[in-house]
Amino acid sequence: MSFVLAVTWVARPGEEERIEDILRTLVPLCRAERGCLQYNAHRATEDPRRFLLYEIYRDEAAFTEHSESDHFKRYVLGEALPRLESRERVYYERLE
């Protein structure tokens, strides 16, 4: 069963452009992971500090592998999180 995750990031004031740059670097790296089925990043049109990441992995093990990757540690944990005001993660079960 696939593992689905939606993440909302709100950048600290003045950090939104750097967050966009981080995501533009991160997205292709995540999409290249063998267990990643979909990885999309979006920026809100009405609030440029708000970002939505929509991720689908083959299974929970693939998500764990993603979370332990060098690019996740570098770009998410090391660069993005310190620039965020908030981060919310919601896990979903795919209805088929």
C-alpha cells in the first residue's frame, strides 16, 4: 500500500525566496528516489510564505529511506527547517 504525505511549510518572514530555492533543488533529488512515486512542491498564490509538499511513496519503508537520505538531511533538516515558522505533516491512506 502506498504511503501518502502532505506537508505544509510556512516560511519565516523574509525567508520565502530561500525556501523556494531549497525546494527547487530538493524536488528532483526526491523524485529520483526509487521508492518515490510522486513528489510535488507548491507555493500558495495568496500567501507567498506558505508551501505545500505532496508526496507519495511506494510504502512506509520507502518514506523512511527518503527521510534518511543525505539530501533530506541537508536540505530539509539543515537548511529549510531553521527558516520555517511552522511545519505540519499529515499522513494519508489512499482510497482505491
